[in-house]
Amino acid sequence: MATETEEPTLTVDELAARAGVTVRTIRFYSTRGLLPPPAIGPRRVGHYGPEHLSRLALIEELQHQGMTLAAIERYLEQLPADLSAHDLAIHRALVASWAPDSAEEATRAELERRAGRALADEDIDRLAAMGVLEGADAHGTYRLDPGLLRLGVQLLDVPIAHETILAARTVLLEHTRSAAHELTRLFRDEVWNPYRERESDPEHVAAMKSLSAHMQPMVVQALVTAFQRSLREELRAAFSQES
């Protein structure tokens, strides 16, 4: 499995197959500046890496949210230029949390093609524990969350026990649910209720529509930034005590 420290190795055809898009789409995104240029190898052949794959997944999710290409361009422009594939995958997962259930069905062969590697039964069990997929049905078909697949596959090579994965998932679910509850309460009490009292004001109606259209990306960006900073501080404190 390729890591972020390895040279980009995917051709444009391989990138398209892994991302589930056409080569034409990749070239179009490149001309719009949505994708960084590939590394040019021998014979002037472009090679793509994990960052390109994660960025394509993020673009796809933003489109599912109903954002136009122009809006997606503005969203991507606000992200740091040096974001890794892992960071982009976190953005993708958080954006997907705003969308309705988008589970997809895939056979074992299709799952392995999208993962870019062969998957042992133990790998399937670990992905299921992370909530990436549900076990195969009677026809051998899996239901998977495409937004979490790339991140889950990356975690397969991390030496973490199955029980630890389950415990970490429980922690994340509990705290994200709590954050969602508080954000919803805040929006209801401080934004929605005052809006209902002033909904006859045309300017306030226009402002509310504008806020609704841009709220999700803004909140996602804020969550990503806050979580990354908090995690960095906690890790620094925890490991400084060990040294």
C-alpha cells in the first residue's frame, strides 16, 4: 500500500479507476485548479498520489452536498496548500457527516479495487469495526461508507488492537454526537428562533438563506481546525510526560 512518503505512482487511468470517476473528469478538475498537477516522470507521463485521491473524494462529497464547482473552488482555496491525504480524508469524513446516509453496495472484488489492495478476512472485520462497512449479505455484497473507506484502509496497517478500535469509535461517536447536539441547540436558540420572529424582514430572510447555504462548510472547517489543534496539544502533553 502506498504511503504519503512514497513517490506518486498512479497513472491518470489508475487514479480514475480508484476514485470512480472518468479520466475526462480528472482533466477537467485539473484545468479548474481543483487538483494539483501530477508529478511528471519518464516519457512525460503524469503520476498521481494519495493526496489526489483524497482530494477527488472530498470534491465528490462537496458535490453531494449540492455545492457548485465555483463554491467548491472557494472552499478548497481556503484549505492549507500542504494538507496531506490523511488531512483531506478527515475533511471528507466530516463533510459527509452532514449528508444523509450515502452507503453504497460493493462486491469483495469491487471493494478491493476501490481499496487498492487485497483484503483478508481480518481486514474486513477491522473495517467493519471502524464502521466503514457492514458484513456481506447472502449474495456476498457489502454496504460501505465511501467517505470512510480510504481512511479505514490506511488504518489497517497501524498496529492497533481490534478492541482499541471499537473503544476509539465509541469515544468519537459520543463526543461528536454531543457537539452536534450543542451546535443544533445554539443554532435553534440564537439563529432560528430570532429569524422566525423577524421572518417578515426581507433583508433578514436573505441573510438567513445565505447563512444556510454556507453554514455546513464553515462548521466543518471549524470542527477540523479545532479538533486538530486539540489533538496536537493532547498528544504533545501526553508524550512529553513520557520523556
